[in-house]
Amino acid sequence: MGYIDELGTAAKKAESIMTGIGTDKKNDALRRIAEKLIGSKDIIIKENKRDIENAKINGMSDAMIDRLTLTEARIEGMSEGVRQVIALKDPINEIIGGEELPNGLKVEKIRVPLGVIGIIFESRPNVTVDAAALCLKSGNICILRGGSDAIYSNKCLVGIMRDALSEAGLPEDAVQLVADTSRAVAGDMMKADKYIDVLIPRGGGGLIRSVRQNSTIPVIQTGEGNCHVYVDRFADIEKAVNITDNAKTQRPSVCNAIETVLVHKDVAEQFYTALNKKWNGKVRIYGDEICAKYMDTERAATEEDYATEFNDYVIAVKTVSGIDEAIEHINRYGTKHSECIVTINLDNALKFQKHVDAAAVYVNASTRFTDGFEFGLGAEIGISTQKLHARGPMGLKELTTYKYLITGNGQIR
């Protein structure tokens, strides 16, 4: 039996036990996880530092190292995310439909777990806890495969959660880590449809494409974020500068950070001058000829730049003739994640929200709000950029499916 077969077999056994577990017991396990995260801060940070040291040796960028780093504040945030999941309503066995048919059959539609969820992700140890907490509350089993760059952090976090599950009287195999981070084992996981019901990749475009192309398991695509801010002709320039700055620089390595800013030609001089002063060399700018007149551009922007998720202090800039060109550009190059218009014109705001094809479309607010925690979902399993079976931040309900319960008194067809 291969390594993934062993994990899968254990997962299916845990699934049969978790099917009958009630909300109180699941919440007890989650409460223990939240407490243990706080109580284990020192060891978590110690193991995380091992990953950071390796990342520096391997030449990882500062932005990506920030994405990898766990601090006391971030661990406290992870613990708070788990507590928010505890506070959320358990979706399992919720009645979402039903009727009595003319023949007397009573049909009821209820929420049930998806089953065993495989999650493949990169450099984000907080995902380990978020994913496990949501899967546990929604009655699912999770098999987590993080990147090699976060292996020490992930081993530590999963060990803490498995201990908490055991103490709560639940199967520790409800949360499992693929400790072998080789490509061969990742390939085996993508083919493990005998055990895994859904596969969720969370990371950059390369990872998502690899999973989508090689998996024999149904995939929910998440994570890749080539997001935009469009500064309209009717924009409040001060707000536009602040929103663009926040969406690019507050945490550039995450999927809801913007990678391109589009600017109406009528406000180009005013906006570019103000943004250039705001950044003062903080961000590397790839711009067009108009942008270069007013901003410290490193070089001209290319078609490839407009299609790139930089995950760094880098941005592509384009001056556009109007809202129609902006929408066309976004729908061509965007990844259907999060898009923003800055405008005081109601007609343009409504047009942008109607015609831009994305999971989250903003008016006068930073794209950085596309997040399960910010949307009140507690933690999130990821942000789906597709239209089936979920879209946008995925919380508890997005980790369920449904089944029909039919009760009769002898009906035959």
C-alpha cells in the first residue's frame, strides 16, 4: 500500500466516525485547538523560524517570506479564526428544502458534508489551521498538502490539532498532513479519487494549472488573483490613491492584492502624480507612455505583465480611454477574483459591477477585503475563482453538498 493509500484509508475510516458527531463535540475539539495554538506559540514560532531560515537560503523574496512568517499576532489571529468558526451555525443536517408529492412521498433536502477534502497549498501555514477548522465544523475530513517551504510549521500545527482531536474523543485522522512533499506523492494525491471527494488547490497559477490538468478528482479552483483597480474619470483622487496603495502594498503576496491599476486618461496626470508621491519608490512600476510622464516607471508594461500575478511590490499600469476599455481589459486578463472601480458616478459603478466577471466586485473599497474572516465567515478554505460549485470566499456552507431523504408508505412506480 502506498503512502497516499495509507492516508486515504485512514481518512475514510475517520469519515465513517465523523458522520455521527454532533455540533457540541465538534465545537469542543475546535475550542481545544484554539487554546492549544495560544499555549504552543513558542514552539510554533520556533518551528516556523526553521522554515524562514531555509526560505532565505533558497532566495525566497521578502514578500513571500512575509507570507510564510508566523508571529504571535498571527497565531492569535489563527486562534481567533477558529473561535469564530465555533460561533458559526453548524450547517450539517440543515433542511434546505422539501415537499410532499401528490403520490404521498415526503421529500426532504438536507445539507451533508462533501466527505474527504484534499487541499494542496503553498507557503501559507495559516491555511493549515483555517482549512482544518472549517472542515471539522462542517463534518469533513481533510488531507493537507502544504509546500516544502512550510513543512516544519505545518507538521507542528497539524500535530497540535491532532492532539486536540484525540483529547476531544474524535478521530485524529480527521486532520492529516502529507508529510512527503515530493512531486511524485503530490501526483499520487491528485489521482486518489478512491479516497478523496474534492481537491482544492490554493496558491499561484502554476500550482492551480497543475492540479487542474492532472487531477482525476473534482477540483474547486481557488487562489490565483490577478486583481485590478480602475480609477474612473469621476474618481475621488485621494480615495483612489489610498485604495490603490492599500490594495497593492498592505500585503502584496496575497491573492486579493492588486496587480494592475487602470486609469482614465482624463485624470491620469492628477492620479499618477499623487500616487508617485505616495509610493516614492516603494513599488516597481511597469507603465505605459502616459504613466511614464508622471511616475518613476522601471520599464514599459507588456502584455505578459498585464497577465501576471506578481505577488510582490510590483505593479502594471495602463491608461484607458474609458470604463468600457477598463472592463474589457479586466475581463481579458483578470482571474475572476476581485476587481474595484473608484468613482462617484452611480451609473459607472453599476455598469462596472454588472459587466465585470469576478467573484467580488468593489466600488470605492480595497480588494483586500475579499476574505472569509472579513466577510463574517470565520476562517476560509480559499477564494473560489470559478462558478461551480462555489464562488468567492468559501466558508462552512461551501464545504457541504446535499442529499434527498424520501419517506413513503408503500408507494411503487
